[in-house]
Amino acid sequence: MFFSCLDAQKPDPLLSLIEAFASDQRPGKLDLSVGVYRDDHGRTPVMRAVKLAEERLVRDQPSKSYLGPDGDRRFAECLGELVLGRGLSGQARGIQTVGGTGALSIAAGLLGAGGVSRKIWLGTPTWSNHLPLFAAAGLPVRTYSHVDEQGGGFALDAFLAAVQQASPGDAFLLQGCGHNPTGIDPDIATWTKIGRALADRGLIPLIDLAYQGFGAGVEEDARGMRDLLGVVPEAVIAVSCNKTFGLYRDRVGALLCYGNDAAGLDLAMANARGIARCSYSMPPDHGAAVVRTILDDAGLAAIWREELDAMRNRLRATRRALAASPGADALGLGGVAGQGGMFCLLPLDGAQVERLRSRFAIFVAPDGRVNLAALPLERVGAFTEALADVAL
Ligand code: PMP
């Protein structure tokens, strides 16, 4: 038999939690596991700018005929400007992808192409899909520590040691901002050092940008990555719009290739297109058309930015409240106010995570990752009390 010969698969621990949460009957249950933004009522609303753009699309979209493996070209241009700024976006080309995950998969395919054997280096802990995604693409994966020994900052020394061990042509995955799961990003001044170290050894930066606007601001969050791009000859950037535009299930993303060799960029795009063609052929249009409609219209873009600002400000208020709560340092919350993005990583073991769930109906990821964007401000006190109960 064919099917029964296949390897058994471990259930994805995070996806299993979605089901466990849905079937939990306790009132007041709190899902801090899955990485989606939630308002104070636990809802993930469709953003107003998105609804307005959708109304326009329904009214004006002339056709749903095929667009081709690049998807919506204007979308990729607009997103390139948002991510890279006007100055650098002229040195990049992009294609629409199936979310940030699709962009990373195509990036993995590009790294494996061209007959050169390249390894991919990941600072760990990192998003739980990174390692399996690159391994599935056949790339050898190497890891180093993302967080310093004190647990509060980016481990530049570990990064530089990994750079020395890498072979020229290897790639380093860096999260552009709002690191998942730790919330710990390199300081602004460190990004140039990172870029120089990679460039000196002929290593390729692969930047995963999924949380632009969830740290200090849309422009501020892109600054470190842009500084890095200023000192490297080439880079690949995988962008997700799913958190920033609240479009999760519409699967919106882009792969950007950056460099100053126009012929090289053409080749990169041709290869990316070829990889997409063999996988899903063409990306789904709707979400990217929504983002393009917003970014191409000053009025809609202003509404979107205001909504994103409100989400960020709420997250920052939650972070400040957590850092100011009694016993914050002992609970691993002392540094959260200075961190960015949607997550923080708490020093909880499996048994403590399980006790949070069984005693308090609070669901966090199995590694102790907490989605702060799902924690209502008025429940911060109850959350830290529950944490103290299971962890101290
Ligand atoms: N990169 C990181 C760091 C992420 O956290 C995520 C989503 N959890 C992604 C990429 C991909 O997101 P999506 O495929 O939904 O765009």
C-alpha cells in the first residue's frame, strides 16, 4: 500500500493548541499562543482600510483573468517602497508570493539553485517553521544563539563567531524587526556591523520581515534592515503583509531581491518565477490587490497607518504594564517594555505551560512564547498572578 507506507507526522504543537482552545468550554479562556492580533474582546477584526479597499475592488476590478507567476506587479513595487524606502527600492525587484512563508520557500529554492552548495544559518530560538522549511528545501541548516547569556539582548558575539565558521556563499536568516519569538532585535547601530561582517565573508543576508510597524513605527522598524542593505552587495528579503494588514488567511507576501547588478537581479527574478511556477503557478490575487489599493492611495494609506499605529500603541501599553507589574524580573518580564513585535519568550518549561492551561485557561505556546497582542490590558494583572502561581 502507498499511503500506509508514509512516515507518521508529529502534530504541529501550535496548531494543535488552536483545536484545544476551541474545544475548551471555560469562560474567560485566553489564547496567547497563535500569532494573531486580537482586540480587547478577543476578536481579530478586518481593518477599516482593508474593507474600504475591498469595496473598491468589488466595484472596479475589471477582470479576474490570470496575472502570471509574478502576481500583482504594482503590489510588489508599492511594498518594495514601504519596506525599503524610496532610496533603496530602486535597487530591488520583487514578486508577489503566498504569504511570508511562500516568500521564504522561494528564497530557500533560490539558495539551493545555481549548482552552489549553500548552508543556511539561523539564530535560535526562532520562528518554529524556519528550520523545517529550509530543511525541507534540502538546505543544510546551522544554528547559533540569537540571545546573549543574560537573556536580554542580541548575541552579537555568537553571530560573529557563526560568521567566521560559515563558508562563503552561505546565507544568514535575520528577522528584520519584532523577532519571533523573543522580541529581541539588534540595536540600530548593530545592523551595520552585521551587514559588514556578512559582506566581508561573502555571506548572503536573507531578511524575514513580518512585523514592520509592530515595534517603534513603520519607518523606524525598517531602519536597521535598511542600514544593513547600505553595506552589502546583495540581499534577499521575504515580506509578510499578513500581520501588518490583518490579512492572515488571504496569504499576502512578497520576495524582494536587492542588489546593484541589474542583470543579476533579472536572473534572480527569472529563477524565483520558475520556482513559483512549479509550485503554485501564480499567487492568489485578492489580498495583494487589497494591499496595492491601500498603498497606492494616500487616503487609504493614511487610514491603514492610523490603524496600525493604534495596534502598536496598544501593544506597547501592554508591554509597559507587564514590565511594571510586581515581580516582573523574576517572571522574565523585566525587559519586555524595550522589546518589539507581538511576542515575548518567557522562561517556562512544558509543565508550567501546561499548568497555565489547566489551572487558569491561559494558552501560551509550548516553548513559553506569549502573543502579547492577544492580552487585553485589563487582564495583565490576572495574567502575571497566574504566571507567578505556576513559575515561582
Ligand atoms: N516569518 C515570521 C518570523 C513569522 O512569525 C511568520 C508568521 N508567523 C512568517 C514569517 C510567515 O507568515 P505568513 O506566511 O502568514 O505571511
